[in-house]
Amino acid sequence: MVRPDQVETMLKAGMPDAQVQVQDLTGGMDHYKIVVVSAQFEGKRLVQRHQLVYSALQQAMSSEAIHALTMETYTPGDWAALGRTA
């Protein structure tokens, strides 16, 4: 199990500029939905963005501390175009 704040810390360690939202979907601290906004996603396809996220969460994913993960990844421009603020 990994707490939501630990997921956020891992993501920010791998992507220091990231704005991160973490939601525990089941209350069991192993199924998460994350939203990540980062300039590191600029010019990257969706699969490349997801690879960056998985890389940041590698330890938790490989130990199966995170069993299921859904994610939304945005550049700051994408996020602003949605009318959202980080």
C-alpha cells in the first residue's frame, strides 16, 4: 500500500514542475486516479506522457504497492485550454 501523499511525492520527484492531483478510488491505497500537469509533456504523445508517469512511480508499480492506476496527463497549455487552474 502507498498513501496518496506518497504517490504525489514520487511524481514530483520525477517531474519537479508537476501539478498533481491524486484520488484513492477504493480506500485501499492501491487503486488510484491521478491528474498530472507538467511542461515535460510538451511535444509528447500520450504513450510517452504515460511512460514518464510510470517511470516516476516505478518503485510503487514494480512492488505492486499500486495495483491499478488511471491517469490524465496535460501540458500547462492543455490544462489552461480546459479552463482549469493548477
